Amino acid sequence: MNDYLKSAEEVILEQQTTENGLSAKTAEERLLKFGKNKLAEAKKTPLIVRFLKELADPMIIILLAAAAVSGVTAAYANESFTDVFIILAVVIINAVLGVYQESKAEKAIAALQEMTAATSKVLRDGMMRMVKSEDLVPGDVVLLEAGDAVPADARIIESASLKVEEAALTGESVPVSKKTDTLTVKEGEKDVPLGDRKNMIYMGSTVVYGRGKAIVTGTGMQTEMGKIADALAKAEDGQTPLQLKLGQLSKVLSVLVLGICVFIFGFNLFKAYPDLSGTTLIDTFMVAVSLAVAAIPEGLATVVTIVLSIGVTNMSKRNAVIRKLTAVETLGCAQIICSDKTGTLTQNRMTVVEHAGDDETLLAKAMALCSDAELDEKNEATGEPTECALVNYAYSLSMPKPQLKAELPRVTEAPFDSMRKMMSTVHKQADGSYIQYTKGAPDEVLKRCVSYWNGSEVLPLDDSRRAEILGQNKAFADRALRVLCAAFRVHGNTLPDNAPESLEQSLVYIGLTGMIDPVRPEVKAAIAECREAGIRPVMITGDHKDTAVAIAKDLGMIESADEALTGAQLNEIDDDTFAKTIQNYSVYARVQPEHKVRIVNAWRKNGKITAMTGDGVNDAPSIKNADIGVGMGITGTDVTKNVADMVLADDNFATIVSAVEEGRRIYDNIRKAIQFLLSSNLSEVVAIFMATLFGFVILKPVHLLWINLITDTFPALALGMEPAEENVMKRAPRNPKEGIFAGGLGFSIVYQGILVAVLTVAAYLIGHYIEAGVWEFTNSPDGMTMAFLTMSMAEMFHSFNMRSRKESIFTIKKQNKFLWGAMLLSLLLTTAVIYLPGISDAFEFTHISFVEYIVALGLAFLVIPIVELIKWIVRSIERRKHEN
């Protein structure tokens, strides 16, 4: 497929065609042989299979187990199956949402197909015909002009100032001038980079200027676009760190639940032996069921999903549209952000930022008139990006193009040619004379200049002045500016011949313009914030190395050009060596799609959570391979958006950093919710276990299910709304291999669970004493009611402890109104269950006295000062360690 290394004649011979195209019969035969010029469609997973896969998630299995346990409890106690229906509703909603969010692969392929041109102009039997693009075959000769979508990969055999926009495929921001010359591989390189294949055109690109003729060399999956489609189909979605940790947690909880149930069932049977009646077996089984209900955090999966959904809403308000819930959490542990340059780090708008010469007004006028870009009714430039920059430059100096055209109408021209590297236009002046403006590559234009304009008169262009101009040109070029030179020539009242060799001589030098796609003003601060947060930004672009290095230095991403690598250099490095040396590079230039995938995979091989941003089709495979794929909402193709986990509505790198901050906040809050729910469940397990050992019933399964699904869920959700802690972006990203219980979380869950259990048992004993006047471990309606109230409200008060896992809650400046609302709601619902007739009977509660009510609440409140004391002790120990 290296047709760019062959001459046009060799390609014609190899494809067994002619410059006048194929015959209709031959084209029909080849269509049967090679197939349609279409990308392969992705295999679709049946809807029922997707749904069942969602149900196979460990957290969903735990919810189903909870439903089964609740059903057994309801059947045994002849109670309502409402709890079962609630849990099943949650399971079904989660599964439906999951199925809805899946299907990115087929959407991506479909979008790729939509990018191909619907019809194409080809030569068949020596005549120009319009045919469906999907019917093109190798050997067809296609005719192209400005505005045409390139329908297949083809070798150019004729070019008239042909320019093609290839940004979607190569990432290069400037249209590429195409030629027919045979290319050669540079010394030290193995191949010609995709962006440098000037004699080839590729499916998915667009002609923006000129016209041309080309021989089709690849169709369908044999095109560069086909390679990308194939890579998309093969790429697999990996699990996020949170998914992995929750999966591990689910397995641990499942084993724990089973172990506890078996142990308690066996323990009770041993105690009851030899009295093993049917009633004893059922009672023993119900105790085991109680422990199962206590151990299963029924609301955990729901809470995590809702907290992530809330995060999605918050991010959308900050221009980050999340397509996959788990992407929110993954962003929070991002260690590497691989970003496209054009449009993300820069403004995606070529802009004149420097000029040289003695008359800026004349310079801007010459540049604007000697271009084909125009200003529309909104005063926005339209046309080729470089020429748009020149028209905008003149407009900024109060010289709109329509006004200039009215004053100096164009009468003839010598269009741009890649061999001459310049163009000239001739304009009629008010006095009837003609003036010519020429713009182009400084070296070429200066060769034709014999004098220069100093702002008031024409002076001879001597060697010293010429050297000074060339020095200015080099200074601009060293800063990676795209430099153009302008000159003029007065022709008197006779319209000159428009032949380039006649026009472009004896010119008067005016000046130079230096332009670049400038960086977004907010990106530099965002990159500094990234570094402070321990995140490494990496630039990957299809532009030239000099441009990439200049932008990266300006943004503070690198200090030296040694930290930049080209695609050609990357080809010389094997995967293992690259994985070991990837830390040395932060900029990649002139890359191809496969290079981006290699870069992402190398970082992931180093154990780094990697985000990849991009807008073009060429970015799609690497975006899908990354831990977190980020597409561009404005300039991004549908392909990129469909495979991305997150889409930036404003195409702004700074938005990614904001999303990372939000991701860290959300993960912190999820851990707080997990700690809260598991410590609550542990308190229930410990309380039930203690009561079982001493032979009394402290709480029944329905009580535990109420606490888990109602009382615990609201504060857990409220914790998900907790504002970010002040140091959230001043700490290093967490280690993705770090377990959920890392950082002392496991210890906190254990001691806090035991604490709440002890307070609950104490409430039971006090209630029994108030009711019976004795301290003993026997069944007590008052004791059970007080235990229920204490456990419910202790867990509610404990949720306030979770606002910060280490800091005192009394030092937090921002309030969480949702948590206060959850506490009030929990208190009302718990009180209603105890005192409302009918409901309290169903729960087998007694209407405890006011004193008992206050005592139970007081015991529950003790969880706050006790946890505060332990936090203070832990902070003191850590401070001393740090001081030593």
C-alpha cells in the first residue's frame, strides 16, 4: 500500500487502469472481487444479552440477594412484599440505564460510514460519471474539486493547487498542499509519515482548494479509515478502578454474609441441641436471615449510581458532558492527560501575532487583497485558515475586505502554485493604473524583490537589508510561526500579462507576517494546576515538531526540545523500550493514529490512569483504548464523540481539569458513603451477633431492612453532595491499585461499627430496665423500640462525622443542606414508624415514653463527640510522625 513511493505511471500499471479510468465492465467485476467501498459494520450484541450482563454485576447480585432475603422474611412473617418490589425496581432501572449507555462501538462505525461521500465523480469508459461512493473500486480515476469529500484512498496523478483538509485523520491544523511527485523515505526513517504523504488523498478528508485527479488504491476496510474502524472494533472497554474495587468489595461481602449466616445457624443449632423442633429450625434460620440483611448494604449500588449521576449533572454545567457514569470516578484518579493540540490547547484559529516592515497598514492591505478568503455578513472570515488569518488581520486594523475590494477591485491573478510557493493578484486603482500584490514563502518572494518600501518611499534592497529581513524571518520561524512575505509592483495604466514569470519580478518588499494558532488564555493556568495536582499533561499532535515544541514551552509543559518525539522517531522504538522511556517525553509531533494508541498503551503499561483527548477520526482508537476518553464537542467528529467517555462542550483543556477536580470530589464522597454504609451495616451485624450470644432479639429483619433502605440511604446520598475539601487539587492522584479500605478506612469502619452497636445494645438494656425494672438479657418490646431508634439516629448522626474522614466537622466552613434535610427526614420517618398506629404494630414496636425517646436520641448523639475525639488522636499521631 506504499503507493506514495511509486510514480504515477507505476501506480497506473499496478492497478491495471489508465488515466481515463476503467471500463464499466471492469469496474463491475472488481466490485464483486473487492466488495463495497464501505466500512465493516460492528457486530451487535442482542438486547437480552446486554441486559443479562448488567445483572451479572456483583453489586446487582447483592441487591438480588437482598430481595430474596426480604421475600423470605415477608413470606415467613406474613408481611408486605413492598421491600422486594423496591429492590427489584432499583435493579431493573440500573440495568436499563446500563444497556442504554452501551453501544458505543457500533455508533462509532456508523459515524465513520456517514463521513464517506455519498457520490463521487469518476472516469468510466473515458467519460465523467457520477457514481455511488460505495461502488468505487481500486483503479477508478476520481475527479476532485473544492468542497468534495474524498471517497477512498487514492494516488494523485494531477493537481492544480489542490489543498486537502486532513485534520480529522492526521491532526494537522493547516490544509495540506497536494502534488504528484514521487516521494522518498528520509534517511534514518522507515516510512513517510501519514501527514507528509503529499501525493496521496485519504477517505474522510475534504478538498478545500483547487482541483485534482487521483487513482483509487484502497477502498472500504483497506483504507486508512478502515484501519481505524478495525482498531475500534478490536479495542475493548476495560473496567474503571471504582468498578474493580466495588467488584472486589461485593465478593468480600458475599463471602462474609454466607460465612456469618452459616456460623450463626450452626451456633444456634448447637445451643438448642437436642431440642431441634421445626419451630427451632425456623427461628434459627430467621436469625441467620437477620444477619444476612444486616450485612448486605442494599442501598450501596443505588447510592453509588445516584452520586455518579449527580456528578454528571454538575459536570455538564461546567461544559463536560459525561457519556458513561463510571468515567466520573476515573477522572478523579487520572495521572496522565494526553491532549490534542489544535482546538484544545490552542484556539484552532490561525492568527497574525507578529509583523515586520515599515508600513503595517500597507502590509495588512496587501495580505488581505492577495488572498481568496472573504468576510461574511457577521464579519467572520471564511476560507483557507491561513488566508482567513490575513483577512482578520486587516479587519483588526479597520480595513474590512469588502471595503478593500471596492477600492481596489481584482482584475487578474496568478494563482498559488506549490512550485512557486506564492500567488499574485492585480488590482485596478482609482486613477486607472494597476497595482500588483504578491504573497508567499519569504525566501521565494525576496528572490524577486529589488527594492523595499520604508513607509514613505521605495529604496534599493541592498545585501545588508536583505540579510536583516532574512534574520527576522528566521527569528519568526524559530518561534514556530508560519511566516509569509508581501510585496507589490506598480504597472501603470496597462493591464499586465498574468503569467507568473511576467508578474513576479522587480518586486518591492513590504514586510513579513508571523502567524500561529495561539494558546487558549486559560490553558496555562490549567496546566499549572495539573502539575500541582500531580497530573502530567502530554501533547499529541499531527503538527510539525517545531510548532508543537513552541506551544508546549509557552504552556510550561516542557523545558527542552529533547522532551519531544516525532512519529518517525517513535517508529524506531520497540514497545518494551518505549514503555521504559516514555517518562522522558511530554510532546509527540507528526503522529499517526497507531502512534496515539501506542502512547496511551505505554502509559497504561506503566500503571498510569490515562486520559486521552481528541477531535478527529484519527483520535478514536486511542480514545477508546484510554482509561478515560475525551471527545471534543465543537470540532469533534461523531466517531470521536461516540467512543468517548466524556465530551467537552467547549473543546477546552481547562474544562478537563475542572472535571478532574469534580471527579476527585465525587470519589471522596463515594468513599465517605461507603464508609458510612459499611460501618452502619457492621453495627447491625455486631448488635445482632451480641444479642444472639445472649439469647434475645434486639432487632428483626424488617427493622434492619427499613434502616438500610430508608434511614441510611438518604444521608448516604446527601454525602454525595458534599462540597470538595480545600486540598482536593493539591494532593497527588490516588494510586489506582489502592483498595477501598486503604488510608485507614477499614479501621474506621470497624471501630465506628462497634461503637454504634454498643450504643444500640445499651439503649436496649436501658429500655428493658425502664420497662421491667431489671437488668437482664431477655426479650423486651421497649428495649427493641429504643434500640431501633438509637441505631437509626446514631447512623444518621454518624453521617455528619463522614463530612470529613480526618478533619473535625466543626472546622468545615461550608454547610451541607442536603445532610440536614436527610437528618430531619430520617428523624420524622423513624418517629412515625414508632408512634403511628398500624405502622408501629406492623413493626411490633411499643409507644415508648418521652424520657425513653430522649434517652435513645442522647445515646445516638454520643457517636459525634466520640468520633471527634478519635479523629483528634489520629491527627495528633500523624502530626508527630510528620514532625519527626
